[in-house]
Amino acid sequence: MMKNSYKMLFILSMMIGSMISISSSSWFSLWMGLEINLLSFIPLMMSTKNLFSSESSLKYFLTQALASAVFFFSIILIFLFLNFKMNLIFYNFMIISSTMMMKSGTAPFHFWLPSVMEGLNWNSIFMLMTWQKIAPLMILSYSLSLNLTIFIIFFSMIFGSLGGMNQTSLRKLMAFSSINHLGWMMAGMVNNETLWMTYFMFYTFLNFCIIFLFNNFKLFNINQTFKLFYSNKFMNVSMFIMILSLGGLPPFIGFLPKWMIIELMITNNMYFILLFMLFMTLITLYFYLRITYAAFLLNHMNMNWNFKMDNWNKNMKIIMILNFFSVLGMLLINMFYFFI
């Protein structure tokens, strides 16, 4: 009971830190909110059941502390050169953008993300992929530089797509998937001030769907999914739907935020960048399908273990609801806009 109360206290402090950063009107309070968020999330990463969580916590702390130090130094330089050359202030804002990209795990500052996620449990991974990105992305939208952002879009799509090609760990696959989705969010920032928030909300929902399944059945590698698929045929459809929705394949709901960004990029004549993003997203779909394709293409069953489906029977209603929104969510939203 005491352990749960401490955990809730750290979660509350983490949320307060992010809210301070988002709603602050000064650079100092913005930096202070980021530090409160960081120091509150570190204890949540620690786990007595996972020996690698300490290593991941240390890597995360060192990376975030480095980004915070450079961010604070850039703020000081802005005030020092405020009445001097504007070029120096512009370069400082580019440094600030780079530190926020490092905090959120955007390529090419993503070097820490796969190794950190490999040592965490699924609950911590969900918070790292969703809530911990809100404040850095919000600050990044304040100090956006068009040339730097286009450069970052290319890198995020390349590393996010090609990095997951040879991975068998589901946690690393989700890390490279996050980098790829961050590229789409950067494209949303370039075209619209608030479009990336819409994309982020859909991304959070889809991550919850996938991680809910992984966490319930304690799946961490691709080969572990084989025994699950052979144990329950309905699980094939559930995982397949959620994976395709996360990949943004129509008519699943994950395609809707991508559709909105595609329309705006066509309106702004960003055809080359859009074509490149679509091509790299197809590569991402390839390693998404690796998680489920064996269950659909292989007919032999050489299983030497028994898989208990107690978690499946317990959470079947929740998984069916998530499948319903993944499949019919896009249709329901279109009907809602039609009647409005």
C-alpha cells in the first residue's frame, strides 16, 4: 500500500512538472518544470523485477541532464546577446530545438531511446512514449525552425524505418516506431500549429492498445508472439488490427491523423517530402507485420510449451472495445463531421 502511494505521488509530480513547462511564461519556470518531470519519472523507471531498469534509468538521467544543461546554457546566451546580433539568438533557438529533440528522442538525437526502452517494463515504456514527450514537443513548437525541422523529418523517417528492420525485440520495435511517428508530428508542426497535437492523441490511443496486449501477456520478443497466436485464434485478428492501425493503414483509425497531414502537405506543395515519408512508412509497415505474419502464413504447430489464457479471458471485453474503435473509429469520426 505504501509502495502504491509513493508511485501515485511520483506520477502526480511528473504530471505537475509537465504542466508547469507547458503553461509557463518564463524560460526559468519552463526549465524548472522539465527538471521536476525528470526527477519524478526516474523512480517510476526503477523495478525490482527487472535488473536492467537501473541501467536504463542511469542512461535516461544522463541524457536528459545533458539536454537540460545545454538548454539552460542556451537560455543564458539568449539574454546575454539580446541587444546584440540577432544571428546569435537564432542559433541559440536552434540549440534549444535540438535539446528538446534529444529529450523527446527525435532522430538524429535518438541514440538513447532504444537502449533505454529495452530495460523498462511496458508501463514505463508507455509513459516514456506518450506523456514524457508532451512538454518537449510543446516547447519545440514554440521555437520551431523550418529548415531544421525539414532536416529532422528526413532523419526521423530514415532512422525510424530502417532501424527496426533487423530487430526482434518488441520494445526496440516500439522505440523505432516512436521515432517514425515523431517524423509525422514534425511534419504536422511545419504545416499547422496544433495538428501535431491531434496526431499525438491518436498516437497515444494506439500505443495504449498495443502495449495493453503486450503487458497483459508479458510479450517482449517476436518469437513469444507465436505461442500466443497459436493459443487463441481471435488474438490473431486483435493484434493484426492494432498493428495495422498503428502503421496508419486505411481504413483503420490510425490513418486519420496521417490523412490530415497528407492533405495539408499537398496544399502547401510539399510533394517530395510527402512522397519520401510515405515510402518510409511502408518500410515501417513491413516490420509491424513481422509481429503477426507468422501466425497467418505458417501452418505447422511445433509448440513445446503451454500458454495460459487467463489474462485473455479476464480482459477480453477491453480488447474487443479497443478493436472496435481501431476498426470503426475512422468511420464514426467521419459520420460525426458529416452530421455537424
